[in-house]
Amino acid sequence: MPTGSEIRRKFLDFFVQRGHREVHSSSLVPANDPTLLFTNAGMNQFKDVFLGLEKRDYNKATTSQKCVRAGGKHNDLENVGFTNRHHTFFEMLGNFSFGDYFKKDAIAYAWELITSKDWFAIPKDKLYVTVFNGEGGIPRDAEAYDLWAAQGVPKDRIFEMGLKDNFWQMGDTGPCGPCSELHYDMGPAASEHGHTDCAFTCDCGRYVEIWNLVFMQFDRDSSGKLNPLPKPSIDTGMGLERLAAVLQGVISNYDTDLFTPLIARAAELTGASLKKELEKEAKAKSAASLRVIADHSRAATFLISDGVLPANDGRGYVLRKIIRRAITHGRLLGQSKPFLYEMVFAVRDLMQDAYPELNETLDRVSKTVQLEETRFAHTLDVGLERLEGLLKQSKEQLAGSEAFKLYDTFGMPLDFMQDAARDQGIAFDQEGFDTAMAEQRTRARASWKGAAKQTANPAYQQLPKSTFEGYHQSRSDNCEVLAIIKNGQGAKELKPGDEGEIILDHTPFYAESGGQVGDRGWFYSEDHNTVVAEVKGCYSPIQGVRAHQVIAKQPIRVGDRVDAVVNTDIRLATMRNHTATHLLQAGLREVLGKHVKQAGSLVAPNHLRFDFSHFTAVEDEELQDIEDIINKEVLRNEKVEVIENVPIDVAVNEYHAMALFGEKYGDKVRVIKIGDFSTELCGGTHTLATGEIGLIKILKEGSVSSGVRRVEAITGETSVKHFRKDHELEGVVASFAAPTLSQKTRKDGAPERDDVPTSPAEALKFELDKKDAEIKRLARELDQARMKSASSSVGSVNEKIKDVRGVKVLAHRVDNLERAQMRTLVDQLRDKLGSGVVVLGSTTNGNVSLIVGVTKDLTSRIQAGKIIGPVAQKVGGKGGGRPDLAEAGGKDPAALDAALGEAYGVVEGLLES
């Protein structure tokens, strides 16, 4: 029986032996693709190749791609663990042809790999094939039907299906085509409905799709018309977990060796038991919870490893839901302490051969999960309290909308809430829950709808690559204008004042990439003197083509020759910041730890910004250490070594180069090496040596999101300007702050006072602390004076005390008192009255404060909260409180005397009622 790892390897070897390039799985975070929440298919990393936006040095590939389907369109999270084949994380095996072979070879390869005794040797009588039947004006795929028949597939096992099942498209527009699916008969035991004699196409779970072959042969335009692709392509996908179930002879994917070690570890960590003596229902629930933990631990480990962090929106929100669902199922099994972070190690042990990067990210991933577990413990406790409250309030039915809030916000499992309602004898509103779920899915789809990627603009697609010369020069003469784009359309010329994009045959302009902004500069005419266009930026609409964003100063036409000149001041400033970014990342990892991983960057001429994974704020001392370390590298004037065309595996495994966030790398990469301090994969422009940076000044550090921090810094001339401003500030500080140590010393050189500050910053802090202490002292004295004045007036309030229906009532104004002081005064006046009601009013800075006190013996007859409401209304406010003490605020100081005067009538009215 082959293991899951052996099956993966065998699939890849089959296609490598047939001339395919083995390509490593791409990140679960799609690179430069806003249309996708997560990588969810093997073809995602080749999307730009299929669209004509990117060219590679191979036209056949095979991969085992890590995928996640949870959230957005593919949101089946609540099914995971309760079915045989639903997963959040899975691996998709695939083979791809980019205009090389088509249906004939794709079908032949698939049948040979699946049925040959030398490969997977699946019995042919267990297999069924589907092809497209022709619908919606699209012709039947007769070619695929005939090719399957030619492989020896009996015609009674070839089924024709419609658009829903057997036609694939990337989006509303773009590449699309019919597809063929291979299905395997798992036998009657796999039927979820107990069917014993059902036939193929029955959806009871017996017949499982194992491989989908997509034949990309059309390009759908915006009108819906299907145009034949000039080079039809192949995209296939086969779930490793499903194939492993077939080849290992089990019905459930969770019974394969891809999951059983994880389920066993989950049982150890949660103390769960699957012994036979358990009741059938309890055993089923325990098994489902263990499957949830096993599946979700895989998804969480790989997502965090690829840079996703728990958050309240987007990808991070889905990750948070996955983690919290696993934790909740752990609690259902009796484990209330953090445990899921331990599952990260089990996932690493199981998957490290295929995904060695898990070893590098292990520490960061486990810490992230553990932190989320700690946070969620409090959240879940709150959720349980709310569920108990809802159950107490519900008379006949637990509202589905309220239950969904607990599910969505607090990670409360649906089955847990259903059981809790049943235990209380209350019905569960399943319909309301499903409606709320559908609404949430609609919102999720809308938030990640994005814009479907289009095939490359024909104006760009047919162009040869622009030769980039900017690594070695900032000026290229005699460049030919290959194309002009104006308002998204090809044009023959730009007139003075027109804005557009110009493509040259060779150029020194760096195109925006890897966080570095594009170059700016000018195009000169053939006389080398006249500016014909100002270049505002540069980017790559498709791989290898550089589009210069220009404002024309003179007429410029296709076929013209120009001199392309980069603004060297901007280029050099950008280069300084880019090399500094590399030093900064290395410094962060040295001081904070190797878990630091880039999560985004901006390299502009005036500053740099670097986002990185870290769990706490960076302390000032740590920032100082980082700044010291990287500036020592600057002072060493270390050579910045550029190594071109390094095989990707050599760069990663031998040079130990770090890859940058959001970048796609080919088979050959460019390595930037700064001594033994920093080695990264990078296509940006850099200084020749670190000394050219001048000086790196870290400006600030802060939080971007949960687990992601941001550092902003400056270099070169910008840092000099910053220090100049600091020096000016230092002069201002020195003019009124205490003298520094160097200014105030004894004759023997010792400081005159131990607490004299030693720098302008300390001097300023010293003076501010002194002023702050003085202000606090004066404030205390003022408060004491006000309180003394108010207390002294207590003796003169006798004339304001009135007898209202046998109750002594005092309404009195005491301005400029704080609330705490008013409470103290109320207590004094209540003591003075012995039994009665006290109403105090005060104005401070245009605001009114009211407080009412009722002695304890009267609270059964009259309550402070009922008195203060009508009084507060008179001054434009409202308030409330306990029967013996109530407070309010107001906005109309002019009405305070009248309000206090009416307080006696309010008390009388309440006593009458």
C-alpha cells in the first residue's frame, strides 16, 4: 500500500519523465492576484501564463500545489470533519501544458498513469469518465469522447454532462473550455444513503471524482463570444487526499496516512478516547472533532507559514475562524488548555519532506497559534455566557440569527448549540441560522469579488521583451518607440500635453516591483538635447515589457528614436533605501529572532517602510540596538555583491537567501549578498557598497495588524535633513531646559547635582517632569481650596432647607467642583440633615454637573434616580443612578439656578404619587 508521500512523488515523477518541469508549490497567498482569497487550485500560479501576461522558459509543468478552500466562494467550513472528503487544506496534483500538447496527450497520460500496472494500477472496471455534452451554444466535445474511447474506455462508461459539471472558465471573461472528469467507484459501503445498487451519476458518495482535465481552447470576450485560443492549453487537478483513499483502500480521506498520525496526536493532546465501549453517538462526535482538529491544524500551519496572521478581516479572518473552530472542538473533547500549537509540530513532522520550509517557520507558527489560543480562551468564555443567556431568554426556540452571531463571532460550533438547545428542551431555528449563513457568504463573496483578470492587452501581448539595462546604467541612447498606449488603446502618437504609456526596445528605467517604486526621468529627442516626454513612472503590464508612464512635451510617434534618461537623484535615493531595507531585515532578525519574516515593504526615494511578523511592540532599546547594528554595517562600507542567474534551489539551499513577500520567482534568480550579514533574492537596484547609504535613521515602529509590525526609516540626504531639524530642536530645548552635564560641573569635573540631565532630551524631560509636578501640586491646592470653600458654605445652607411633606430637602449650587468632590459634599450634607434629600449643581467650563443624594431611610419612599431626571432635563441633560445616589450632566449653565429652584417641586410631586 503506497503512502501519501509516495503517491505524491510517483505522480510528479510520471510527468517529469515525460518532459514536464517540476515546479514547487506556490504560496497559499496568491501573488499579485486580488481576485483570490487563497490559492485554491494548481493552476493559480500559472494564471498569468495562461492569460498571456507572463512567459516562462518551459511549456510543460507538473506540481503538487498546497490549496485552501475556506471563505469567500469556497466556504464549506462547517462541513469539514463531518464528511469523508471535505477539507480546508488539501494538495492538488496537476500537469499543465502551455500551448504544447492538448487533448490527445492529456487523455493518454491520464489513462496510463491511473491504470498502468507500472503506476497506480487502478482497476479499469472501477472507473467512469465524463465529457461535455454541448450546451449554451457551445459544441459537444466529440474529440474528447473519441479519445477516451480510443484508450479502451467502454462507451457505456463515458457519460456526457452539461455546463455545470463539464465546462470550466477562469472568470466572466478569459480562457475557458470543456473538461473531462475521472470518477472512481468506492463501492456500496461508501454510500451515505445506504444505496447498494445505484448507478454512476448518483450523488450518494459512492462515485468520487478523482481527476479533472480542463481543455482550455477558447477565450471568452466581454460580449460573451468564444474565440479559439491560438495555443490551446491543458490544466488538470487531482486531489492527493482522494487519490490516497483510493490507493490505500479506505472510504474516508481521514483514514489515510495523510491524517491518521494527526488524528492520533489530537487524541493524545485532548485526552479523547475512541474506544469501542463508547456509545455510538459519542464516538461519532469525538471522531468528528478529532478530524476537525487534524484538518484545521494543517490549514493553520501552512497559512501562517505563508505569512497569513489571525485578524478580523480578509484572509486573517478566515484563518482566525479555522483556528477557533479547532480550539472549540478541543473543548468539546474536554481540553480547555492550549493544545493546538502542539499540533503544528505534528504537521511539520508529517509534511516536512515535501515542504521543507515548515522547518524554518515552525517557531513563528507555533507561537502565533498559541497566542491565538490564549486570546480565544477569553472570547469563548464570553460566548458560552451569551449562549447560556440566550437559552434562558428563549421560551420555545433559539433564534437562528442569534446563534449564527455566536458561531461567527465566538467560534461556537453549530452542533454544540443544537445540543445545548435540545438539552434545555428548546427548538433550534435551523432555517434562521442557514439564512444568516447565506447572507454572510454573500458578503464574503462581495468582499473578495475583485476584478477578474483579463487576458493581456493585445497592444502589449504581441510585443517583444524590453531589454532592461538599468542595473549598469541610467541612460540608454537610440531607443526605439515600439508602441504607444493612450486611454488603454494602441495609438500612433502622443501630442504635447497628452498622457500615455510608451514601450521602448531597450531602457534603463526600473519597473515598479518587489516594493520598489518605478524610476522617473525623461525622454530626449535624437538631438540629445530636447525633452520630448517626462517619465512619471514605469511598470510591467506583462512580464518582460516595461511601460513608461509619460507626459508628452513634444510630438512622439511609434518608430521614433529617443534617449531614455533616468533621474539619477531619485534613482540613487531609492537605491540607498533598498539596500538599507535588506540591512534592516537582517538587523531585525538578529535582535528580535529568526521568526521575523517580511510581510510587505515600500522602497521610495524619500523613505522606506518595512512590515514584518512579530508578536509584540519593539522596545526602544531594541530599536536602538537594531539601528546601531545596521549603521555599523554602513560604516564598514561592505561591498554589495550581485549574483545573477542563480538556480533557485542553489540560492535557497546553498546561499540561504531569503525570499521577499509577494514575489514570484523563476528557476533562475538574482541574489543580493552583503558580506555575511544579509543574503536575499531581489530584482531591485542597489548601492555598490553599504557606505553609499550614508546613515540609516529609524523614525518609528508600530502595529499594522495582529502579529504584524511596521518600521519606517530614512537614509542619505533625507536622514541628514532629519538630523538638522533635530539639531534645531536641540537648540530650542537648550534655551529653556536645565543645563546639561557638560555645562554645569564642579571644578573637579564631578556633576554639581546627581539629578542633572546629561543630554538635551533628558534636559527637556527633566524640566517637563518638574513643570508637571508643579502643575499637579497647584491643582491639588486649588481642589483643596475649592473643597474648603464649599464645605464652609455648609453652615450657611440652613435657609435653603425646606420641609416638603415631612421630608427635609436642600437644593444648593457649588461651582467649580469635580464630581468626586460633589459626592463628598453630598455625604456631608446628608449627615447634616440626618434624614432628607440633597440636590447639588455645579458649572465648570460651560458644563453642568448634578448630583442627588437620598438618605437610606427614605429610599423606599423616594429615589435619587427619579429626582435627577426631571432636574437634568431643565439644563439639557439626563442621568440616573442608585436609589440613594444619582448623577447627571447638562449643557445649559444659565438654567442651573432655575433647575435647582424647581427641585423642591419635583420632590413634592414624587412624594404625592
